[in-house]
Amino acid sequence: EGNTLGGGGGGGDSVEEARARRLARFGLAPESTTRTAASASSSSSTTEPTPASPVVDADMDTSEPTPTPTTTTATATATAESQDVEMTDAEESPVPMIDPTEALSKEDITTLTTVMGFSTIRAQKGLLNSTNGIEGAVEWLLDHQEDENIDEPVAAIPKTAAVAQSYRCNECQKNLSNMANLELHANKTGHSDFEESTAAIKPLTPEEKEAKMVEIKKLLKTKRDERLEIEKTENIDREKQRRFIGKEMVKTKDQMDREKRKREAYIRKKEKDASKRERVRIRAEFEKDKLERMANQGRLTSKLGVDGYNPDAIQYDVKGAGEEEGGEGSGDTAMAPAQPASKPKPSVAKLDDYITKVASYRAGGDGGKCLKILLAYVRNVVDHPTEVKYQSINVENKAYRTKVKPFVGAKSLLLAIGFAPNEKGDALVLTGNAEGDEVNMDVLGQVRVKLEAAYAAY
């Protein structure tokens, strides 16, 4: 029931005749058909055959009416152009294939096969699938040594397929030959944006290596000179800073010394002024005592006040225990002023008062010196009770005349503990206390303790 290719009644028509009749309906001449068929046969000889195409073109429904010759020429031209495009695509030559193992390092393959003991195929696959040289290849082989296709030969790849042969830093556009150089560059510059690159880094020739070494040595020398210059500058700056700090320290020390000298000078001036005022006061007291003695026939009536030093009771020995030499009204009172008749005799009960009066003399440390001599007198008697020389005090002695006699309470203390003037009046001899009792060593011991305490507190 069906129709043959071409839609005609003749079932024995060939494919070319059917195509010619079909194209004739579009207004194409038999010559163009023949030329197109020849071109198609020539193209089919170099490419894979496509038998489905003519069948599709010829398999048409015969029930359709045959187009009239009035069909536009543009439609036929568009059909012919589409067929030419299909033929042009079919005429393209196949993509050439290349062996990816040719770009691998022979030294790395030799190391993996001879030293590590891997087969050549495994060594090649390890290097192809790693980016860190021999170390990365060993790690990849250890992870994939159980794969089924581990020992299959490496397949060829299209030539157009790019193979990563280096690494590129996207921040500075520098190519790096291997992963070690990439890590070194990253540590040195701090860059972190890298990608694989197909650009092959050509190994340096011996001449280029030598020139590179010279350049590196020159660069190192320049860097070393710069570092030395920087260190020299830093040393100079440190030396300047050290000298500056030293000068500042000297200035500070000088200023502190000046301040110290000012303070010491101020203290000395203050002490000098105080001593000067004390001397003026003492002279005034002396003048007062002199006037008082002149008015009272050589007698002093004033007493020691609680305010401190008041030298208005400097005593002198009076011959006859308070009686005027030559009798009353003899006119010789200037030689030895007599003690007032109403003056009480020294008593043991007033020892503390005597010591307090002596300790009240502060000008020039006179009270302390007097206490020291009195303590020596008493200590010698207590420590050597049988020694006669310690039981007599020479009143003509300079120490007694200048450090004991002028001070109120000193002689009274000696008289209270048992010392008394001898017949000649040139010495005080230990005979007994003022009440006529014998010498009491216990009292002397107590007086010694009191004098030591007063001298320590002075």
C-alpha cells in the first residue's frame, strides 16, 4: 500500500532520481542537484556516514499535492544553504589526541619507580593527580592503591584540553613552577589567592642560572649594605639617646645636689640664727645677773624658771658656809658673794629636783656635760668604795670650775650625797650627807641610776 521514496509511481527509482524529483519541485536544476550530490558523496568519504538523513528527506507523504512552479526561489535557496552548513560541519577534521605523561618529569618518575618501588603506570598516575611533586604523588598512590583501574594505562587526552603546568598568583600575577615555590611565595608576601595555570615555566640554562646567581648575590649584597646602614643609623641614634639620657641624669643630679645644699644651708642658717639668739639671751641674762648682784651686794635672788635655761643662780663657793668673809659689813663682798641666810640646806629628798635643774640647761649641751661629770664622780665612789682618791673632788680643777660649778643643782647634789668642803676650801671631801649621817652606799647607787637615766634622756 505504501509509496516508494520520491513519491512517484516507479518503485525501481534510485535514491538519486528520487532526490532529483524532490528538488525539482523547489525549482532546482538537475545540474545543481548533481553538484550537490557529488559534494555530499565527497564529504561522506571523510566523515562518519549519516544514513538517516536521506531517508528523512525522501520519506514524504505522496498524498500531498505537488508544488506548482510558482514556489518562490528564496525557499529553495534557504534549504540549500542549510544543507551546505550541515556538510561544512561534517567536513571538520577530528581533534588530535596527546599523551599527558609526556609533560611529566623523568627524574620524578625514575625516583618513584626505582627508589619508591612503584610501577611506571602508577608513578605516572600519581604525578598526574597530585600538585606537590613526589610527596604528593606518594600520598595519592597510598590513598588510591586499591582502585580497580589503578594499573590501567593512562588514556590520551585531546590536545585542546589544557594541562596545569604551573601556578599563578592572582594578586601579583607571578607564575610559580611548583607547590614548594607557591608556599614560599605565600609565606614571604602573605598572598593567598592562587590558581592553576597552563603556562609552562621554561627551565633556566646554565648561563641563565649563573646570571641569576650573580643577580641574587648582588641583591643580597645590596640588602646587606642597606641593613648595615640601618644598623649604623640605629646605633648612632641609640648613642645619641644614651648621651641625652646621661646629660639629663647629670642635670637632675646637679639640681638635686643644689636643692640639698640649699636645704643644708637653710638648716645651718636657722641653727646659726637660733644660736645667735641664744647667745644674745644669755648675755642679757648675764647683764641682768650683774645688775642684780650690784644692787644686792653680790647676791642673787631669782630662781630657775620652768621655761628652761635661766643662769641667774651661778654659785660661787662662800667661805664659812654662807657667811661673808671678814664678817658683816666688811666691804669684801665682791670677792665671794655670800649665800642668803634663808636658803635651805641640800637634802637627799631633793635629789630629783637637783638632777632636773641640771638637765634643764640646753644651750650648747652644758647640762649633758655636767650630768656626765657628776655621773663619773658618783660611779667612781660606788665602784671603788675603798679608794680615797675617788672620795675627794678638786674644786680648782678646770672641769669642775667650767662644767659643774656654774650650774644650779650640781653642787647641791654633791653636798646632798655626802660631799663637803675641806678646811682649805679647795676640795669637796666625801664625809657624810648634809644631815650629818654617814655615807650611805645605797643612796649613792640610787643617785648613779638616776644620773644614768637623765644623761641617756638628755
